[in-house]
Amino acid sequence: MAMSQDPLAPQEVRIDLGDRSYPILIGTGLVEGLASNAMLPKAAAALIVTNATVEPLYAERLRTGLAGRYANVHVLSLPDGERHKDWETLNLIFDALLARGCDRKTVLFALGGGVVGDMTGFAAASYMRGVPFVQVPTTLLAQVDSSVGGKTAINHPLGKNMIGAFYQPQLVVCDLGTLATLPPRELSAGLAEVIKYGPIADMAFLDWIEANLAALRACEPAVMAHAVRRSCEIKAEVVGQDEREQGLRAILNFGHTFGHAIEAGLGYGEWLHGEAVGCGMVMAAHLSQRLGGVDDAFVGRLTRVVEAAGLPVLGPKLGVDRYLELMRLDKKSEAGEIRFVTLEAPGRAGVHSAPDAVVAEVIEQCCN
């Protein structure tokens, strides 16, 4: 898969949802130049929601720029980490909005990774029954997945992302420069969501990922620009056809049923979301092989790609019963029956059920 002539030139991918359509902007230096963007929502006030890790890196740059666009610009820094994706932390956003007298003429900016983006979006969907928000994702995982498509949520102790809403942003701004500050573990976690798009939708992209893994792990700008753009293109195509996950959009959860069980079973934050998804994809590939969708060679190939990305390929030993219990709480489950995203063939996925005995075999084989 060839990259564009100038992969570092600013690019735009559009989410086509009728009157809720919006662009994803991809480039460098976009945080500083955001205030001049004509697509920003009109408002009297802005609240930048970020976290303790991202705030010292980018919050002041964004605040300074937006001060020329909005009469009042406030910054709220949340505690960092998946374990804080809960009601208590969500309420901090509502507290800040109410304490500052923010009304419907307010726009929220989500400056951070997936946790910040999900909670800011949920707050925007809920505050005064809906105010506009803009995604400014600063992690690879958020740029290629969680910031795009309007899924917003918080976690419950029994299940990940079980409380939330579909609520689309007005704009997504992927500043590739922010990826340079990511720790290697966070970068690898983001690569899990990049890798995902190959097996479910585009085997040529998987070939490209496999050939460029070293450059991706080194965060080489041109390679990363292509990875973000192609990932967003695939997600935009899927979301445009199935905004509220009634069918096709569920394929974007490849590896997530197993992965969410790992996150909940260990306690949120023990493994990063992308680490759990990477391992979950390996488990889902094994299940796909047992259901006749792919062969052993493909399972081995995907396992090697996931491992080469710096991600775990063996799950924690939670026990078969615990895995099954947690996976029955997955949002795809129907009448207590677990539904998995499995590969029907390399590059094509669907949602299927599987006998508990077969799932148990996978768990026992893939967990140490």
C-alpha cells in the first residue's frame, strides 16, 4: 500500500452522517493553529478538559490560541488513567461547567487520550441536554479509534463503557506532533487499534503495517501519518454506514470482547486498553480459526504482528468461568449469549456466537 505523495501535508477525512457530518483533520502543528479554523463551533465560552499528564504539554498552547476566539476559556485537569473513567471524575466536568456559569453557548474541547475524549463527549451529550464538543486526541489510540465516531462513555465496575451515549463531535483534530511525547508503552497500545483494521477490513493495510512496524514503533512522522489517515478512513466508512452499531459497526470491536474482560477482571488500568485489545485480537483469531474463518497460518501471522508491536499475546489467568461471566456483560451479548467479532475470512469480519466449550478452549490455550 503506497503512501500519498506528501504524507506530511495536512489531510482531511470526512465522517458522512448527514447533518451531523464532520471532518477529521490530520497534520502537524494543528493545536497551535486550531483557533483560526472556520469549522470551530460558535460559542461564548470554552472549557478545555485534559488530564494531569497532558496539561503541562499542550493545555496552555490550546488555551492561548482559543482565547482569541472565545470570550472565556477555562481549563480543567482530570486525574489520569482508566481507573478514573467513572461517575466521580465525570462529575468534576459538570462541577466546573456549573461553577463557571457555563450555559448552552459553551463548547468543550477534549484534549488528551481516549479516557478524556470519552468522558468529555459524555459530559457534552449530557450537560443542558447537549452542548458542542471538539476532539483533540493526543494519543495514537485516540487518533485512530476512540475520538472518531461519537461513542462516549464511562466504565462500571462490572463492565467497560457500559454507561454512555452516541454523541458526535463537531470536529476531530489529530495533531501528529503530539505523538512524539508518547511513552513506548502508550504508542504500542495505540498500534493495537491500527492493526485491528487490517484483519477486519483491509488486508493490504495489514501487509503495510507488517512491513513498517519498526518505523511505526519509532514514530516516524511520514509512516505515522499514513497509519492515522488509513485507520480513520476505514472507521469513517464503517461509522457512516452504521452510526449506532446496529450491525456493521460492531466489527470495529474485533478483540474487544476478550480485551474488555481482561481490563475489568484485572481492574481498570492494570493493562492499558490497547494491550488488552492486542491480546484480545489473538484470542479472537484463535476463536475464528475454530469457527472455520481463518487457518492456523493466519493466526500465527497475526500473533507475530501483535507481539512485534510490543503487545502481550497471552492473557492473564482469570479462569474460564470469570472470563465467561465478564463477557456476558458485553454490549453485543443477547439474552445472555456472548457474541464475538470473529474473522469470516482474512479482511472480513462479522458478529457470531460460539459454544461456551469452544470459547473455554481458547481461554485455556491463550492465557498463562
